[in-house]
Amino acid sequence: MPESLAVRTAAATSSITRVREVLDGFALCDRDGEILTAVRHFPARVAQWAPFPPWVHPDLREAYKAKGIERLYSHQAAAAEAAHQAKNIVIVTPTASGKTLCYNLPVINTILENSDTRAIYLFPTKALAQDQLAEIHDLNQRLDNRFGVFTYDGDTPSDARKAIREKSHIVLTNPDMLHTGILPHHTRWTRLFENLKYIVLDELHTYRGVFGSHLCNVLRRLRRIANFYGCQPQFICCSATIANPGELAGKLLETDVEVLNANGAPAAEKTFVFYNPPVVNRALGIRRSYINEACHVSQEFLKRDLQTMVFANSRLHTELMLTYLQQANPQQPGGTTTIRGYRGGYLPNERRDIERGLRDGQIRGVVSTSALELGIDVGSLDTVVMAGYPGTIAATWQRAGRAGRRSGSSCAVLVASSAPLDQFIVRNPDYFFGNTPEHAFIQPDNLEILINHLKCAAFELPIGPGERFGDVDVQDLCARLAEAGFLHRAGENYHWTQEAYPADTVSLRSVTSDNFVIIDLTGSPTVIGEVDFSSALTTVHEKAIYIHGGQQYHVEHLDFKERKAYVKRVDVDYYTDAIRYTQVRILECAAETRASDSLPEIPALRSFGDVLVRSQVIGFKKIKFFTNENIGAGNLELPENEMHTTSYWITLERPLLESLPFTISERQSGMFGLLHALASVATLLLMCDRRDLGTAIGEKPPYPDDQEMAMDAVQMRNHNSQDAKEFFEPNMYLFDAYPGGIGFSEPLYRAHDILMQRTRQLIVACACSQGCPSCVGPAGDLAPRAKEAALAILDRLCNSTVRPDRWLHSITDSHAWRH
Amino acid sequence: MATLDHRFSRLAALKPARPPAVRSTTLREPCEEDTMARLLGAGVSTNRFGEHLAVRNWFSTPEFVAPHSTCLQLLSQQRDEVISRRARTALENPEKWLFLDTETTGLAGGTGTYAFLIGLAWWDAGGLQVEQLFMRDFAEEHSVLCELAARLAERPVLVTFNGKTFDWPLLENRFRMTRSIAVPGLAAHLDLLHPARALWKFRLGTVRLTDLEREVLNPSQLGWHRQGDVSSKFIPQFYFDYLRGGPPEPLLGVARHNQMDLRGLAALFGKINALLAEQTDPDEEMHGLDLFGLSKFLHRRGDKGRAQIACAQAVDLGLPVEFHSRAQNDLALMAKRKGEHQRAAEIWHEILADSGDTIHACEQLAIHYELRVKNYERALEFAHRACRLLHTQANHANFFAQRGMARREDLSLKRIKRLEGRLSKRTGKRLPLGETRATGTV
């Protein structure tokens, strides 16, 4: 037959064969099984169907039919039914299981039955709202545009806003816009609030930590305003798979929420591979650069025409990998760029362009930060490569889900970095594959967050007697706000008494709401992107090499006051990495005891409490591409950042230090190494992002309120042994990297023993001789014998008789102390 | 409690926005509430929502002016608003008018900004009756709003200065926030900011009410002076201080300020009325720029005839250089639209002689000679000249201006091509290439 005579091209072979080719290639180089530490196959799953519920409006059923949806997946039917019964629900399903139908069906059905009905859809990003708009528009057109649906966010032109307020039945927006643009102007939205029936929260799992704590308070305000207009809206939430969706939803909404976690959607066959870069120096524990290896893996896929998405954990790495991959896949003359980057700093049009290119297959590869982790529709890709463990099990599955969304066969590869957490995950694949994803936690009653939202609430509507924010009776806080001049009590109510607009000064996502604009001065000045305040200090300081779209720029000038960075295009063979230093001062100790419950004689203390953290970017290193050599450094004078937060810390007392058979500098290096390992293990125990925890070492000051700062970490690190103070009783801090704290300190304090034991095991189990990035940190940064010293300190800090076989179990058991 | 206080003292969210004001030693006693009333000369007014302070003062100036129908026609004519019969009847009856100006707790807008002093005024016995409603505390807001609703029911024509974008939307918010007092319906709303801006921005630049009082109205005849007037930016803080037991005296200044604003507003209406109804004092000296502003305003509101007259008068009175050529240009365009093509062409020639906006003049003359006079040689000459000028000027323009220039250049180039075609047809042969080039580069 003529078909069988067709030339065997890459495109003609099935993707599954080509994926197998690549994996076989890796397996060939991996004789000891050290590289491919896990290869797991997940078989395809068939769909579970259910009919449309009988109450669905015939026109809506027709509209879905016209889109090719004649029946529902079982979980869609169950969700629609529960929503129809006016329950608050959270739907937990993986990517691409048709979750949007779960909320669109009941909401649009209600609108068709009663055209007064209004709904708010909240998405964590503007891009997701745009994506949904297209979907609902399509449905609406098939219903003769019977209802109004619009996005309302920072990009909405001001002349269109009035019409949108009048005409939308469904408003697609984000928490930030709700917070600054809608709630403080609720009188303009009377029609919406008087008829608000549904609030849809998509990607619920993103609302955890600081962002979630803020959102919880925004929802408190939203419900308050809705109640004012006589409405009690119902919530429909969707979440990716996390361990506690019901608990998270319950905490965010502060009401009972029904969890629907059955999934009736079909899934394609999938292979999940853990890839550990080969060891190049066993003694130093040095592996090949995971960035280079991830590029290598991606290139193997791209070469075989497999559409590939590459995830990096930082903007810098996104740009680095983009540069490498673009060089490996040069643009065809006259053709479009086949490899593109995608991250937050790109302008909206550029991003829409990339999304389209991915859907229609023009773009063969994309390198992205977590920006593409969420449900933006870019179609299905063949393979996903993750450079570095994304930090949580949930995010890893979410990213892996980007490959093979509907059909065919797909492959996800996790390339481990030498960070302790990554190494732990790839060496213990059962931990990843056998465990539930992590818990998401919020701390909405963090005083800093709560009070800021209380101000916003008072601006929106005077605060009456007996009003509560969740469980918090806010009368006392209002009295304090009145004392500080923000509120004034008239009769029984507290009113806002400032000219300023409080929501403007409260950012839901980071400490400050300012973004830095990046201006390219190479030709006529053009804005090429934005960076948020916290990363600005480390990425666009003067003399930094800022990489955008694979192009390098030299930062000529950082205008701190105007929030502008001026850059010029350059072509150099290095990138820059900022050096930050941190000082911690104890403000108030909430609890302090002997370090170990079982060994009361240990000369060490553990504590937690309030601290003041000062940090500053003081310089930068120049690092050569490919070889990662340090080829120079510079000093910087940037403003200091100050934050009150909570911290857990260990104090090593003089007898303990004196008992260590090491030189002072070895001892100090040992402490830094220990802290490095402690932070990694704490991240695992807390199931939090590594960036949520900060570390520092400081001297225990004689008086807690002494204005003098504790000896700072960087100074100590640079001191040689002669200059170092003969004795100090150091504090090793693990602090919450958010003003006010997000509640990690007390659990760490309580889990002290587990933390010590796990850390000890991490270091003992590591095969390196003098320290490596996987345990106490790279050997080059530390004095010789640092690893030994760290272990010696640990030996004195914990009971070394814990049975190693209990290792994995205890970590999962340790969830107990979080409830 | 001490540690709790300590804890709170460190919260950034509780840091006072400005250093705490030095507490006045004379904190108001609860029984002393009415110092404010005494100082203002106000009485406590009561309605079903509670109490507030209200004070009325009658002023002989500004004197009543009957609104002229021409003026009303011009003021109420808006592009997208069709004026109803009810509105017209109400407008024509000055007894239905209510001047309004508010003092607020901020300019940010939104639901947390309050109007603590609502100043109202209406014509009465040949002069102006001013009523000020003051809330001594937020609890009195409903009572104040209820009173305002009652006044508006009686006098549903609102006259304000910037009230369309600021005062009225803010009050609408306040009414909505009560959930019990409906937003009063207005028969009409005259906002004098826009006409005032159109009329006087050329001469004054900024058109704040105080600027207008000083430069447009006759300060010596106003009957009040702005000496020691409160600066607007301090007003919210004066009120916040008062709420927290601070002295009431600064608010007296605010009340006086509000009073003067209301009287200024009424006086300003008199001025605009006279100007638009052509009832200005013949002895009064007119500014050329004011006439130019008037002409622009009349033209926008559809009175083309008077616009042309005012513009011509402005030119005759003499205008600063940059406005002279703009006025000339307007005159020429108005003449052209009326079909007075010869007159228009003369003005454009004048502009060329004065070296005003010569590009536009060249373009217009090219059109004129092509379409009216059918003198293609001259038309071609002007079209080329326009092109050259555009080219030179584009070098100094920014990106957006350049886009406009590019469009105009295209038009001129098309015209040149068409004219060359016509000329070659008329002479029966194509112009030699060299000659075209030569004209193009002169």
C-alpha cells in the first residue's frame, strides 16, 4: 500500500516512539542507575460519563452540544448538581479535566433563568482571565449574546469601565483589582452587589501563604459589602491536587465547603522520569550543572520534533536556558523564532503571541517560569522538562500536567539540581510518587495583614459594633487604629479619617506594590519589561547583567526613587549574581527552653519569637557562562530593607562550643553548613517554598532590646580566624520571609527534635567528603572540615540513636503537629 | 497588656500616617458641643435621621441675575444630551436653581470620602441666600443628606463648579451608602467649570474659582475678599482634628471659604450669562483672548454666526502672536464653511505673509486654487510648499506628531500627482521630469 511506503520522517513516527528513543539514549549512558533514578509509567485512564442534569436550560444544552459537548464527565455533572443545590463547593481535579464547565454550567444556567443574576470570577492572574473570557464568549455567541461577560482589570481602558459595570453579568477579574478597583468603589457596582449570586475562585491552591492570607481578608471584605447590599453569594472553587483542598477552602471562605475530588476525565499515557545529573567529582559532590543538563534533555526532545515546555525556577535561569536553546536551534531564515521565553516581565501582547504560537505549533519550545504552570490554554505539548524541583509536589504534578493534556503519550522529566531538597526527592522517588501533595496554609489573622485590610474595610463601609473578621473581634483593633489617626468613632461605628486611599498602599502579593520599569537606552528609549520591587534589588542593580528575551543588557543606572532601571544592550560572556546580607535582632522571645526535651543537659537553647530582620544587597559576583567561574565582583550601595517577622532559633552555648575540637573558622563554617542543611530540611517539613524561609546567624545579644545589632553573617563569613571574636554564643535563625510572619516559627520550635534528626541524616547520608551543595553547602565556600564540624554540632544537639528506618515515616507523621 | 502594646507598637500598619498632631489642651467637653454652633452662628437642625448644624446667611452681592434664554441654550447644549421639556422649564425658572459646593475629607473619591460641609445657595430677595449644612460627626451624615434631598426636591436644578466630576458623584455615593435615602433626581445640572475653562483658559491658563474672581470678575465690586482664605489642601486635616476634639476655629475659615466659593459661583454665572447673552457693559474693556475663547465656545456649542463675529473682533482687538494665527485660521475655516471662499483665501494669504501656521495655509490654498479657482499651477506651487514645510518640521516633531504629518504629506503628494496629471493633460504633454523635480526641491 502506498501509505506504508511513505518515507519514515520524525513526524511520521508516533511521539511515543520518539520519547522512548530519547529515554533509551539516557539509559545507555547510565550504567549504575545513578542518572535515571526513577522511570514511572502511568497508564491511560478512560472517561466516566454522565448526562446533563435535567434542570439545565435547553438553550445552554444546545450551545454546549454545538461545541461538541453532548454529555458530561462524571465529576462535571456532580459539581454542577452540587452548585445547583446552592452548596459552597471546591472541585479538585488535575489540569485539563474540563473544570471550567463545572462552574460555567451552573452560573450561566442561573443567568438564563433570571437575567438579574450576577457573578464574579476571580483568577490569580490577568492572563488566566483573558483565557477564560475567550471561552465564555464563545458560549455566549452560541446563546445569541444573551448575557454580558467582561474582564475588569488594570488593562481595562477607563472609557470602557462604566459600560462594563452596567452590562456585565459575569465579571472576570483578579484579587488585586477586586481589592483596589472594585470594593472601594462599590457604590458604582450597585447592580452587581445587589444581585451577586456566585463567586468563582479558580486555581484556589495558589492562594496560600501570604497571598492566601491576603485573599482571605479580601473575601471578608467582599462578603461584607455583599451583605450590605443584601446578598449572600455562593462560592464555587477549583483547585489543583493538594493535600487539604477542603481545609484551605474552609479557611479562605470561613464557611463549610463540600469537596468534590472524583475525576471522570480521561488521561493519556504518561511517563515520569527523574534525572540526576552525572557526578563529575565524587569527593566534592559536584554534579554537572543541572541547567546545562536540562538544556541537553530538552534538546534531545526538540531534535526529534517533540514540542517541549521547559520550566525554570527563576527568571535568570529562564533566560539562560533560552539563550542556550536558541543557539542550539537557530531561527530558520524568514521563519518565526521556534524557541521562546515566557515569564512575568514580558509585556501582555508578547505573551498572547507566544500562547498562540504554542497552540498552533509554530513555536516548538518554550522556556518558562511558573507563569505557565497555571491553566493558561496553550494546547497540549509532547514533553515537559523541569530544571530543578519546583519546591512542592503539587507544583511538580501541575507542571508535568502540561504535557499531553488530552490524548497521545507524553513524558515529563525532572532534572534535579544539587540543592538538598532536589537530591532528596530524586534519591527517594517513593517519597514523591507515594505521598500526597502538600498542605496549603494561610494565616489570615497575621496582624500586619489583618489591620491593613481592616483599614480598607473601614474605607468601604464604617465598621459597626460586633463586626468580626473571621473569628477576630475587631473592636480592639479599631480602637488602636483610631488612636493612630486612621479611624474615628462616631456613635457606634468606626469611620475612615484619612485623605489617602488605603487599598493603594496594600499589595496582596509582595511587601511593596511598586514595580521597576526597565528602559532600554540602546536606540530611542523603549520600555522592555518590569520587575517587582523585591527582585529589582537583585536583578537590576547598577552594573548587573539583566537578561530579557535571551538578550543581555547592562544596567547603566537604577533610579531608585522613580522606580526605573536604564539598560543598554551588550554581548558579554558572564552573568551577575547579587550578594545579600542579613542581620537579625530579637525583639521579643515568645518561648525559650533547653534544646532537647529528651536530653535536658544539652548546652543549647531553642526559642521562637518576634525579630527585626534587616537585609541589604551589598554587592554582586560576575559568573562566567558554561563554566560558572567567578570572574569578578563589585560593591553596591542600595537601601536597606527592614522587616518585623517571627523566627525560630537555636542558641549554641559556650560549653557546647568549647567541646568542639575545631579551629574557630572551622567551627563557624560548620555553623553555616548546618544552617544550610537545617533550612533545606525545614522546607521539607513545613512543605513550604524555600524562599519563604530566611536564614541568618547572629550573636546572642546581652539584652534583647539592645540597639546594637547582632554580629552580622557576612562579616563573620569574611573574618579570618585571628580577627574573629574568641567567644560568642551564636543564634542560628530560621525566620519567616514575610513581615509579621506566616506562622512557621512555632511549628519549627515544636518539631525541633525531628528537624535535628532529619538534618543529621541528610548530612550523614551524603557521599561527599568535605561538604557539597546537597548537604552543608559547596565545599569551596566553607573551611575544610566544615562538614565534620556541622556533624559534631548536630551530634551534641540531638540524640543520635534514632533509627534510620523511621526516617520517611516521621516526616509524614510530622504533619500531625500542623493540625 | 504591656507586651501586647509593645507588639502593636511595632506594626507597620499601625504607624501613624503623619506625626501625631499636638493635642490641643482645650479638648472639647461633651457639653461644649455647640461652641461650633455659636462660632458659626448656626442652629441645630433636626429631622427624622437626627441632628446637624445649619446656618443661613443672606448676602446682597452678588445680585440676582435673570438667566437669559440664549445663555441657557448654550450652557445646556451638550453633544450627547437631549434636554427634556421638564429640564427646560426648570432651567428657565431661577427659583428652581440650587448652587452647590462641598468641603470633603479628601479628593481621592471612593466610598471612604465624606462631604462634611455642604454649601447651598439660591437667589432670594434680589441677593443670595446661603445655607450651610455641617455634620459635627459622621453620625450626622444621614441627617445632612436628608436635608439636602429636601432642598433638591424644591430646587432640582444644580449649579456647580466641577460638580459633574467631583461633588455630585461623591454625593451620589453618600446617598447610596445610606441605603435609606434615595439619590435625588436632578432636573438639570449646569457645571460652570467647562464653559469657564473654554472662555478663559487662553488668558489665565488655570481656571480655578479664585483665579476667575481675581481676573474675570471685578474684585472691588464683589463684596468679599479672599484675604486669609484657607488653602484647600488643609481642609481635610482641619476636620479630622476637629473630630478628635481639636479646636473648631480652623473650621470657621473653612465655612467662610465655602461661603465665598458659593458667592463666587453665583457671580461667575452672572458674568457668563452676560457674556453669552451679549449683555456686557459696553464701557467694559474686552480682552482679545476672552473673545477668542468665546468664539471657540460658541463654535463648539453650535452658534457659528456669533462665533465668527467674536473671532473677528478678537483679531481686531489684537492677540498675542501664537493666538493671532490660530484665530486667523479659524476665521478662514469659518469663511470657507460659509462658502466665502474668496474671503478665506485672502486670510490664508495673510497668514502666509505673517508666517503663522503656514503649512495648513498652504494646504488650504492648494485646495482653494485647485477646486475653486482651477489655477492648477498655483495649486501645485502651494502643494509643493506644504510638502517641503512638513518635511522640515517633521524633523523636530515627536513620534505621534510625525504620524499626523506623514498622513498630511501623503495627502499633499496625492494632490501633487493629480495636479501634475491635470496640467499635463491641459498642456497636452507631460511636464519634463526635471522640471517637476525642480519645483519639488525649491
